[in-house]
Amino acid sequence: MSAAELGAFPSDLFLIPPEYGWPLAIVAAMMVGFAKSGIPGMGIVIVPVMAMLFPANVSVGILLPMLSLADFLAVGYYRRHAIWKHIWLTLPWAGAGIGIAFLTMLWVNPSDVLLKRFLGVSVLAIMTMNWVIARKRAKEGGELKVPESWMFSAFVGLAGGFMTFAANAAGPIWTLYLLAMRLPKHAFIGTGAWLFLILNLSKIPLQWYRGVVWWESIKFNLLMLPAILAGGLIGIYLVGKIKQTHFDRIVKALTLAAAIKLLF
């Protein structure tokens, strides 16, 4: 029976005592805000915290509204920096990936381990694909630009769409896609903010239909809103202080660490 069918408030579903659960939930909400408006890739920290707090089938429905609220904050601040051509390039494929995941999970509920390993393999495959394309262009004497082949966009979109619906865990895939664009840090965050907002809002009705998102999970996230805002403001402040080269290195390191963690 799902949490929605039980009508349970998320704090009733804590895997640890509430006196520890509430502070950790606040920390998780702050990290979500920080990751969305500050340093992408911090999802590697959010996922284990949520796993400590809630059962796997419940955490997805709690995290999705939290991510959406943080997306609104990021879009509100970085909206003018977004580069839409990069969003349109992969968005249809991402929609197809979400549809495939929705239909798949109506019939099959893959294990967390299987989903995480699939995500880890996908991240490493995108890293390899991007490296091969860069090497090829370097040999041909061309400028190292964003991978523009439809195959790259299709793979990223399908894998990212599938994983974002199945486990709210496609952050590393989209981060690699944005890194491939070689965008300035504010354009990186602004483009990703719009992409994530569109995808996450499209998932809510489908996850509601599945009983994964329910009224009590939304109320819980409204309580977490101040923590999300606080984390987002800290992220905005730090991004302004970090040099572009350091920003790129931090994001790449966190993404690689996430892929390794998912695999092993």
C-alpha cells in the first residue's frame, strides 16, 4: 500500500526517530536549494540523506515536489541566462524517456540497485561519448563545440527522462549534457533550471496517478520551503564567488563521484 493510500504525513514514515528525522529533512531541503541554485552535482549528497529518512518508494514522492519548488527559485533568479536552443534540442527525447518510464513502471517496479546501476552506466557512457566526439574533432582540426549529433541528444534525453521519472536521480546525466555545452556558470545554471522545471512539473501528474505524490507530501514540502530558500540563497552567493574554472572542475568531480557511487 502506498503512502498516498495510507494518507500518511511524511514525518510518520521516517525510518529514524522524528527528533533526528526533522533536522535531517531540513538539511536535505537546504541541499536541494543549494544544488539547484548553486553547485549542480550536490545530488550525490541528497540521495543518501533521503534514503536514511524514508523508504525508497516514498522518498521519490517527497523529493519531487521539493525539487520543483527549488526549480522555481533557480528559474526566478537565473531565467535571463538560459539558452533555449540547448533545451529544445533534447526536451522531446526527455519527454519520450519519461513516457517510457511511466509505462514501464505501471507493469514493472525495478529495484533501486538496478536503477542506480543503469544510471551509473549511462553517466559513464555519456562521458565516454563526449570524450570520443571531442577527440575526433580535435584530430580533424575543428573547434571543440557542443556535441550536436542527434544521437547524443537522443541518448541523453531518453536516459535522463527515464531516470528522472523512475528515481528523481538523473542529475548527473543532465549535468554532463550541460557541461558539454561549455556554458558560462550562470548560463549553465539558468539553462538547467528551465529544463529541470519543465521535466519535474510534467512528472507530477503522472506520479500523482501512480500514488507516489500525494497531498501530504506537498504539505510537507511547503513546510520545507524556508529551508529550500535558505539553501538556494547560499548557493547563489557562492556561485558569484567561484571562478568559472573552479566551477567546472567541481561539477565534473561531483558527477564522476556520483557515477562511481551508483555503480558500486
